[in-house]
Amino acid sequence: MRQALGLQLGTGRYFVLAIVVVVLDQWSKSWILAGLAPGEVQTLTPFFDLVLAFNRGAAFSFLADEPGWQHVLFVALALLASVVIVWLIARHAQEQLFCAGLGLILGGAIGNLIDRLQIGAVVDFLSFHAGGWYWPAFNAADSAITLGATLLILDSLRNRPVNKG
């Protein structure tokens, strides 16, 4: 059955990683939704707040002010990306750093997809700031996607052939 699906031994750990990301992401969002009102800010340190925000757009609220068509686009992109990532993990299971990065991205994509399907927007709540400058609020899924992308970059640099001559 595994061979029929194109899965190699060892792929399960990357899907478990994705599931862990989804569970942590959804748990943290549930905790924030239960504890904060929309727009409410809870200051934890001079540079870090918890804030309940709903992002109908993509990263950095890209397209958030559009009338609603972007919802279908972002759901479709998340579904397509998830399918492609599952396929890549299945084909490259022996490349541990690459697949770990993909597992993190998959979990983050699914975590944010669940928000879009359930409430029509992504729940963001982590807010960092310094000197009056605020980084856009984000969540655990976004953090996993960023870490996953970093692992993919590191993997691509590590595996780059050396040009001699």
C-alpha cells in the first residue's frame, strides 16, 4: 500500500510533526479566543503583547481589505500547497532537513486553513514591538511556516554543489 501511494519508510515522522504543529496552533488559538476580546491587548513585557486579531488576508495582512474573494483564493492555495508538500515528503523522505522543513510548513498551512474554514479569518495573537514599531501580529502556525522555510533555505545551502574552477 505504501508503495502504491509513493510513500517511503520514514515519512510518518514528518506527518507527525505537521500534526503536532496543528494541535499546538489550534490549542493556542483556542486559549487566546477564550481569554481575549477582539483588539484587546495584554502586555507581557516591554516588547511583547498578546492581542486578539483576525487576519482575512495573507502574510502581513496582504489583501485583507478586499471584499471577500481572497478567502477562496487562500483556501485553494493552502489545499494545493498541502497536496504538493505531501507529495514532496513522500518523494524525498531520505532528506531529513528538507522534509522537516516541509512538515513544519504543512502543519502551519493546515493550522491557518482550519481558521479560514471555521471563522473566515486567521487568528493572530503574538505581537512584538520596539521603539514604537510593531511587527504584524502572528500565530504558532506562522512561526512553524517561518521555521520550516528557514530549514528549507539551510538545506538548499548545505546541499549546494561546490563550483571548483
